[in-house]
Amino acid sequence: MKTTFEIAVFDGDGIGPEIMAPTVDILQTLAGPSDYDLRFVDAPAGAAHYARTGESFPKASMDTARRADAILLSAMGLPDVRYPDGTEISPQIDLRKALTLFAGVRPVTIRPGQPTPLATDEPIDFVLIRESTEGLFHTQGRGEVTADEARETLLITRAISEPLFKFAFDLAKSRKAAGRGPGKVTCVDKANVFRAFAFFREMFDAEAAKHPDITADHAYVDATALWMVERPWSFDVMVTENMFGDILSDLGAGLMGGLGLAPSADIGHDHAVFQPCHGSAPDIAGQGVANPMAMILSAAMMLEWLGGRHDRPDMAADGARLRDAVDTVIAAGTTRSRDLGGTAGTVQVATAVKDALA
């Protein structure tokens, strides 16, 4: 008898539903002959839902997310649909905070044949871990604004930072064991200016002392941005504050040739969300031209996480197979979406990945 895992599905806004549908289809194809089953449960939320109903994140959808074994979330938000205070509707941030998804995992991988602005043959495979619940996002929508000044609060806590750093070192160990990295964690901060980041670094160093088999070092965020362009192959696992991670993860996506190839996960003690790094791209919504690869790669990360969490090597292997299938399509270079210089549409790209799995 198959083991069933419940997956909460947030279709999202703009191109969200267009890239989610083929991703779910691929996951169902993978699960078909396997000893596990995936049950997908719709969870309405987002800007379009807010425009229709006046509610951006229904309680029922949050309940679905809390109950699920994993959460698959597509692009959220529309620039012309906002709350009365002018801020954009972003249920994905609400979800991170509600479920304490402190570890934002952003892989940066340049595959053979992958378009990139970098002029190098060096293999590039590192992971940026962005703290996802506090930092400069702490006062989201609640900053103080007067006629003459505005204030936002940066929050860094021991309760979040210590498990964040443990997660980073554990990931470096697993990458080293798999032959994907040398076993190094870099703390990215601005400890030379802000006391909050000196506190952040102090906790990092305390965790590093527990892992003598892993190299630990530090880098200021401005220097890191430079080195990500000049020598990205020198990184393995990087860990940083929320806003810094938000910015650097887009830089990482640029190294990969664009956000269309940038998957992500937000992981906590008990829950995890998997979603592409890109936005909802309302300018191309409904045209069938969006690149689904970041969504598909996020689904691969979900399978690998579920496999590790539930001791299911078959699920982890299917996640790796799916990632390899994307690599195969990229390397072939014959089926590329518009953002990667090709002409293939969403369905064509997803079909090519599905065929590569076979």
C-alpha cells in the first residue's frame, strides 16, 4: 500500500497557475509507479484572490498549509493590487512568519549549456541561505512614517539565528558527503557597522565551533556581492540576514541566466514551502510563454526534502531525477523558453522535461 503525502498547492497570481499545472502533472507522473502517492490540495490566496474577495490569505488556506506534509507555492503578488497602505500583497511572507520558516534556501547552480553572463568554465554550485522571518522584514507593513521621517526595525534573535546556523552547517556537511562542496559555510553580514550583525556573527562563530570538520569564514555583504561576480566558485554555503539574502539571491539568479532557473525553499522545524524565486510576471500572464523550470526545480527540492524528512530514499531519488531531467533539457539547448533566448512555450518546456524523465 502506498504512503500518501499531502501537498498544499498555492497557484498564485499572474503566471503562477500556468507554471504550477505542468509541475503538478510531472509530480503525478513520478509518483505513479512509485511506492508513494501525492495528494494535492488547493489553497487559494494572493493578490487576485484579494481583488475578488477582499481577503488575501483565507484561514482555510492557512489551515491547509499547516496540515500539509509540504507546501508548493507559485509566484504571488500583482503590482497594481495593493493593501490600503500601499504595500503589495505577499502571502508568501505571511506564510514564512506564521510557520517560522527561518531557512530560505536558494541554490545557485550553473549547468553545462546553461546561458550565463559569466565568462568562466569553473563549476558553480553553491547555496545561499537567507533567514526568512525577521531581519529588515520584521516590521513588514508596520513601519513608522511621519511627514519628515520613516523608520523600520531590524530584528535578529537568538531563537531564530541559532537554528539557522545549525541548518547551514548541517547542509554543508550533507553537500560535502555528496561531493557537491568542500564543506564550508560563510557568514555574510555587516558586522563592521551594525551591532545587530556583530551579534549575528557571534552566534555564527559559536555554532562553527561545534563543527571542526567544516570550514567557517565571514564576508561583508558588499564584498560578497563583488565576489559572487568575480569568483562565485569559491562559495559553498552562505548564510545571511533576510534583506541581504533577498538581494543576493537575485544576484545569484542573474549568474544562472535569470530567475526562470532559480528555485527556492523556505524551511522550518516542522514545515517547508517550495517556490520559484521569480515574480508573477503579469505582463506575460495568459500567453503560455513563462519558463516553468524554476517551479519544476522547486518541486524537485520538495521531493528531496520529503525524502530526507521521512526516510524515503525513493522520493529523494525522484527529486534528483527531476533535477537531472531539467539539466538534460538545458544542456541539449533545443527547447528553451523566451527568457533563455529560445521560443519554446511553457507546455513545450515542461513536456521536454517530462520526456527527459522517461
